[in-house]
Amino acid sequence: MSRSASARANRRGEPPPSPEPLPSPALDSHTHLDIVLGERPAGDEHGEWASDDDVDAEVAAAAAVNVTRLVQVGVDVPSSRWSARLAERHPNVLAAVALHPNEAGAGAADDTALAEIDRLAALPRVRAVGETGLDRYRTGPEGWAAQESSFRAHIEIAKRHGIALIIHDRDAHEEILRVLDDAGAPDRTVFHCFSGDADFARACVERGFVLSFAGTLTFGNAGYLREAAALTPVDQLLVETDSPFLTPMPHRGRPNASRLVPHTVRALAEVTGADLEELCRRLTATGERVFGSWG
């Protein structure tokens, strides 16, 4: 399934109701508001994909349940530009910019595109390079060399600008660690939508990486993720939606949004045994350590 088709599939059905607010502010460390609010028309490089009013309403709905900080993540040059513009305009939003591994595997990570990501990464409210990494699920072997070259270029961009790296890892755990060990990971490295087991989590934690858990943590068949989360130090944990994808239980299969983060935070509190209010505070502190202040 293409990314566009997957996005359309994740927008089917009625949006779930907002959950009970969290007792203390928390964050969504990875969202795609441009996709949540409607994919841009095919071939439209520069047009706006959602009105300011629609974006503001989405951000306000998250704030109403105490999800007051969002990281809007780009996956190609147009969405990275859009993300940077949104972060500049909106105090609740910071941006990450990158060429997604599957974009890179399809040949999109040319010198011109990488130079634009480098330019955007210097902007004051762009606080991460990502999502970048490796994807062995949607990209076949013919695209793996291009993916790795792009990944290495993104690592260097993040280090050059002194900002965080957000990693997309799909069926590529050992390859990701190999590249990070060889290239030298940035000081602040986040595994978006962590998908590994306890052994892989230990390998990441030992390297000082931050593991961000999405709605998949709540799925019935995700015991291995709950084991991984349980052994991760609280100051190396983040939460995210990856919205509109990976909607947490009890709304799996319906459109995801940042306002649904409380479901995952509550699941993480149960898994780790942490007090919910204290966990919210620790997640917020980690978010600010990784991305800087939203203020």
C-alpha cells in the first residue's frame, strides 16, 4: 500500500471521542497533521493542505486533554517546509524535517532535496531531523543502498545543526544500529514508534537512545512492546501518535489524532508502574531535553 493509500485508509470512519484529560501536561512527540487534515493533491508541491483554522482546532483539541506540545514531522521536501512554517506560527508545535526512508529508496534523496532539508534544519523552531532511517518492509533490496546513503546524510545534518535525530526503523533493527555505531549517533536520538523487543530495547537504552511508544503499545498482540517499555528508564521514554496511523485501543482502525495520546500514556503508566501524573511530568521533561523548549 502506498503512503497516500495508507493515509486514506486511516481516515475512514468516525473520529473517536476525546479521552479523559491527563492530570498533567504531556506531549505527542510525532504527528503528521498534514495527513490528519488531508493529503495534499497529487503533484502539489507548494499548496496549503489545511487551513490555519483547521490546524488550530486540531491543536486545541489536543490541548483540551492536556497534550500541549506537539512535534510535527515531515517526510519529504513539501511536508518538511509545511512543518517548519507551522512551527513558526504555532507556539504548541515544533517541527522535524526529513526525507522518509521510503522516499529515499525511491530516489528522492538527491543533492537538491538534501540541501533543502539542511536549510530547513537551521530554522529556529525546527528541532529534529526525521523521520529518517531504514525500511526493509516497503522498500525492496534495490532501494536499500539509497536509503542508507540518505540516512547517513540525515545523521550528519542533525549533528551539524546540533538537533535531535528521529529514526524510522521498519524491519531493520540491526542495520540501524550498525549505521548509528559507524556514523556516530547524535547526542539526542529517538526511535520513533519503537517496534523492537526487550533485547533490542536494551541495546538502544545502553547507547543512550530515547524510545518513543505509539498506540501499538496498547494492542493485544504487542506483549513484546510492553516488555520493552517496562525495562526502559523513564527518562528515555517518549509517547507519540504517528497520527493518523496506529490509533490506540479501544479505537484501533479509526483515525488517530494527537488528542488520543492519553490512551497511550495511561497504558505506559500501567506497564511501567509509574504514577500517571509523575509520568506526564517526566515525559514532558524528556521532550524538552530532546527537542528544547516550546516556549
